[in-house]
Amino acid sequence: MEMRADVTMSYEVDRDNKIATLTFGSRNEYSLAIGLRNLEQLLELASAARLDLVAHAEREPVLER
């Protein structure tokens, strides 16, 4: 799945079963139902990817015009 920068996102939680449903798109075209442990793993993975992207962006030279 590829997302534009302005995609609508939301979530719902089932506290009894410890499941979160993440939805994407203005009409909830895509959804991901994920348990608490897998959600924690996804957050760790996303955080690592974000740090890598930020570090790379900071190393790129700024082009002067």
C-alpha cells in the first residue's frame, strides 16, 4: 500500500480483545486489525524507519540557488 501525504487516517480499539483497527482513506478503503503486541512491534519498526529517514535527510547537502 502506498499513501499520499494527505491521506485520512483513524483508528478504533477493542479494549476487551486488545485489538486496534487502523483505517486509511476517506472512505476507509484500507484497514489493518492488529493485536497489542504486533502494534508495539509495528511502532518500533516505524520509529526505526523514521529515525533512519530523518538522519539521511540531515546528511543531504542543501543546494543553493
